[in-house]
Amino acid sequence: MNLTFESLGISEERIRHLETLGFSEPTPIQTQAIPHLLAGRDVVGQAQTGTGKTAAFSLPILERIDLGVTAVQALILTPTRELALQVTEAIRELSGLSEGPVKLGRSLQVLTVYGGQSIDRQMQRLRRGVHIVVGTPGRIIDMLNRGSLKLDQLKWMVLDEADEMLSMGFIQDVEKILEAAPADHQTAFFSATMEASIRKLVSKHLRSPINVTVEQPKATPKRIRQCVYMVPRGWSKSRALQPILEMEDPESALIFVRTRAAAAELTSQLQAAGHSVDEYHGNLNQAQRERLLSRFHQSQVRWVVATDIAARGLDVNDLTHVINYDLPDSVESYVHRIGRTGRAGREGTAITLIQAVDRRKLRLIERHVRQTLTVRTIPTRSQIEGKQLEKMQAKVREALAGERMASFLPLVSQLCEEYDPHAIAAAALQMTFDQSRPAWMGSDYAVEDEPLSTDSHKPQLIKKRPKTAVNPTSPVTQNS
């Protein structure tokens, strides 16, 4: 018998909100951890990213937090600012902050703190009153030393990705933060591995903790074709994605981004380029989510740009492509993402965009999936045109085998009185080719074959010289 959120102790009002987010039943880590956390016990959870651990520790906090007390009641430590922002976004969505009609988290105040952002602004937010702080150890220590972050009313402390935090050298900072917390607070550690340093922290700072473990997700199936594209230096990822999509031409795709803002921006850019795409994130109400899901299932929308947490509600069995526009924070999350394609015996394709700073993450992914992933360069204009000509040839063969062609033969006979039949066929193909040219390439311009170093978010364009015929294998002549 499958457990429900109600049987775990989650309130009915929050369960209704979870259903709008696509959470129909708890994951194994949530099933094991939530009842103990609601009961006030310390918990040590061994689980990977992508198993639902953020909700496992966030839901009990949201259930018990006192919104009438404008003091920091929960502190969540993460190793990176990217993960801190992701956890904050998840808490906001789980609380109902992103949903207009829902009042679950209307007065909940969540603050993300990390280095590289104005500490004065973060201190001002703290003075105005914050219930939950999500941050990196270095910035948390800085705010504690300044006296701006007070933990005297702290009830919960969570270490997320504890092993990664310690491997990055935060062990002393984590120790100081744990020692600064009041003695009667509740603590939860979540980690992919349980090394000696983590066990030492657990034995020193946790009180008779409950240990919960979730099995590691399996490696990627062989039926998933994994492609990695290097974004050229100076290019934006949105610019690099356009020619990749033209070459791959996915029938249906999930494009993963890190934030709701990124989802909205990328969706707008792809729509402006003429693609069938929509966005899926926490700002959508339930009716909008259901409408988009229905359109996606019926192939009225080919591609969906989504954040990780929102994508839980999107499950399409015949999904042909998964695109990692933004890399996830862990290799397990990568496996979880691309596992959405290649299901039910079908083949799938996983495309990942990486920049120079992502090479370390790529090596970790390769070790985890036990494969060496070939890094490709962005397709050139001639390669894209060659692919389009292949498609056109297939369509011509299909038309030649059809019956509608007969209605056009009289017109061809008339034209043959003035022109060579080969020229007539070539002109018809040219018209079709020009109409099928991607909108982002324009009708009078072409993307250069060689990547340029530029900060532009639009494809670099050059004027085409007049040509009498299209040759997809010939090099592009560039203007000086």
C-alpha cells in the first residue's frame, strides 16, 4: 500500500497545494524522513539530488513554522549559491508563495544569502524580519560575526549536500555555525555519502538521530543517446541552442533551466524564433498547468522549458529529447533528468550545453554514467542547410508517390514551354527551402560557419552574397 502525504502528517490544505504542483504521492526519502522530522527528531538522510529530499526537509518546517514570530526559525546550509537559490525557489513553491489564490505562505519570508551579493542588502532584509534563511557557510559566518544574523530563536537547521560542503573545505565554518545554534534546535543532515568527517559531525551535534537511506538511482540506460555541445567562448547559451535545435529538430523535448526567470526568458527567445515552445514553472496556476500539459500530450506544443521542481508534473512517455540548458547541481539529478526520455523501449536523446567552467561537472557525470561523452561543436550554417535539404528530399519522394501531384502537372507542362524542366524543379525546391529557413537566421542573412567571440545574445549575422544554387557542402564565404 502506497503512503500518502496525509498519512505522513501533512495538513490537508498543504496537500491540496502540493497536488497543484504535481506532487501526487511522496517519494521514498519523504516517506521515511517527514514523520520523524514532524515528530521533532534529528534525522540523517543518505540520498541523492533528484530523490525529493528538498521537500523532505522543507515540508515539516513549513508545517510547523510560526509565521507570527518574525525571527529566523530555520537555517538551511548549502555548498553553492546555485543550490541555495534552487532550495529557496523550492521552498517558495511548496509554501504557495508563487500562487496568487493560495495563502499558505502569504506572509512567509525566505532569504537567500551567499557571497558575491550585497551583504548590506541582505542585512536590511534580516532587520525587516525573516523566517527562513538559505545560504552558503562563508556568508552565514560573516553575518554571524557582524551580529546581523541571530539564531537565538532557531528551531531547525539543515545541512543539504553535506558531503559536498565538507569536500569544498567548509568543515570549520559548518562547525562554528552548529555551535552558534541553540541547544534545543532540531537538526537534519542530508548527504549522498557518509564519510568519516560527516559521521563525526553527526555524533557530536545530533541527538539520537534517525538514519534514513534511499538507494542511488541507476545509471543511464544505453538506449539514451547523450550529446554534449561546447558553447563557444563569448557566446551566450541561448545563441548556441538555436542551431542545435535546428539540427536535432526534436519531436518533443523538455528543456531544463535553473530558474523561473530563465524559463521565461528562453521561452520568449525561442517563440520569437518561430518555435513551438512554452514555459512550465511555479508562477503558473493550476488551470494553466493543466492546459499546457494537455497541449504537450497532444503535440500542440513540441517543446517545454521547465525548472526541475515544476517538471515533476510533466510526464510524457514518448518524450524524444531532454535538453540540459543549465547543468544540474549533481550527477544524480542529471541521471534523473535524462531518464525522462528513452522509456518503454524507445530511443531517446539527451543534449547538454556546457561552458568552460562546466568541464569538472562533465567529468563527474562521465564517471557516474560510466561513459565518455564526446564534446561536439555548434552546428554551422552549411550543416544545418544540409540537414534541411535531406528533409526536403524525403518530402519530395513522398510527394512523388502521392496522388495530389497530378493536379500540378498541367502547370509544369506550361512552364516547360519556356524553361528547362530541371530549372523548374530547382526553382520549386528553392522556394520551399527559403520558406523553411529558420526565422532566427532571417531571409537575407546567414549565421557564420565559424563561431565568433561576441557577447551578443543573438546569432552573429553576415550578409549573403548572391548564389545561383545551394551547395550544403561548400564553405561559407564571409564578408571582410
